[in-house]
Amino acid sequence: MNGTPITIGYSPCPNDTFIFCQLAKEPDIETHLHDVETLNQWAFEGKFDVTKLSFHAWLLVQDEYELLNVGAALGRGCGPLVIARKGAEAFGGGAEAHLRKCACVAVPGEYTTAHLLLRLWMPEIQNRIFMPFNQIMGAVESGEADAGVIIHEGRFVYKERGFECVQDLGEWWEETTGLPIPLGCIAARKGLAAEIEPRLRRSIHAAFEDPGSTRDYVRQHAQELAEDVTSEHIKTYVNDFTLDLGDEGRTAIRVLQQRARDAGVIQ
């Protein structure tokens, strides 16, 4: 890019810092770490050359940003969870019934795939409040929200925080489609994908070959610093689909797009 740094935005979550660790060290790369919903919002403004996005957001900016075949968070057993307080009186008549009627549900961002899945699963839910993902459990705990949709490290710690799972949205998706759930992706400005994709693939391979080389960088940015949680996070969200979406991954994305259109969430 004629000596101009390539700007890359990604989240501080362990799966992103793991795959970007080596690429971030290259001299022509300028990195910016932000919550994924911030990155989603900024993609509408074209803020970065390359960016992590929720698939929900990418569906809305795909005319400007090209999907990379590498770097995706896509798989099985890794979807968002709808959680509530254990034994909450509000759910005495049944959690799903209550959610349909009146619950206030905290969601980690309007353009997250978690929000899209919630709308596809239960479109009757109207009272949704948006906040950063790491504030969701606190909002449910305090009663600000009756339920919350958790992502990232939340799925590994919600039980010890005293919550129960009302619905595993990834499990629901897998049961109804037979496909892995597309959560997040890496996208580049049109014309830049051919350059950045092989470089990111090399960074991912380097991380797989020597995970220890990424440890300090991952821990520096992790929201949850417990090493077992960080390791579990990487194992859950970094997999074969991260190296290549493949036919199954691309099919899952097409089905997500079609379902979003059928539901009137996107045009």
C-alpha cells in the first residue's frame, strides 16, 4: 500500500490475539484492539483496512469488505448462550414462556451474531438492551436485565457466577440446520484480501506450531486471565475452519444470510 501501514482491527479475545500474534509484529501492520461490536460499528464507516467482524455485521458491509477464507470463528459447541439467574422467581412459569412475554434481555451489541441468533430463535423478544459483552452477566445479576446473551469467555464461567443456561443458541442452530455456527470473521477492503489472507494464514500456522510464542500476547489482552479459561477459549474458537472456511463453512454462511433475510433482519 505504497508504504502506508495496513490498519487491522480485532478484539482482545484470546482467539483473535492468538491468530494475529505473529502478523501484528510485521512492520507494515498497524493494529487496533477493540470490542467486536465497536469493530462492527466502525466497519460501516470503513475505519480499518482489515477488520474482525461478527458475521451479522459482515452481511451488511459485504459490498465494501471481502470475506477472508481464514481467521473465522466458526464451529460446533461454541454458540452464544441465553442465561438467567438460577432460581429467579421471574422464570417460575418457564423461562422460554417468560422470555416471549416480557423479559428484558441484555445483548452484546446490535450487530453481533449473538443478537441475530436471538432474533431468529425467538423473534417475539422485543425488549432488548445492548451493552459490552463483559457487562452482560453483571446486568443479569443486578436485575437490570431478566436474561442475557453471553459470548466469548462467558460460556466458561457463567455457572460459577450463579447463572443457568436457558438456551444454547449454537445448539439450536446446529439442530435446525445441521451446520456449524458462523460467529465471527475477518474481512478486508476489496482488493486487499489477496495480499493479507496468506499473511494471516502464516500467522495462524505459526500459532498452531508454537502456541507458547503467543502466550504473553494473549494474556496481555485477555478479559479473563485464568490460564485454563484462556486455553479453553482458544481451543473452542480456533479450529480447522479458522484455517479455511471450506465448503461446509461457506454453506453455513449462506444459510445464515438466507435465514436473516427470511426473518426480515437484513435486506
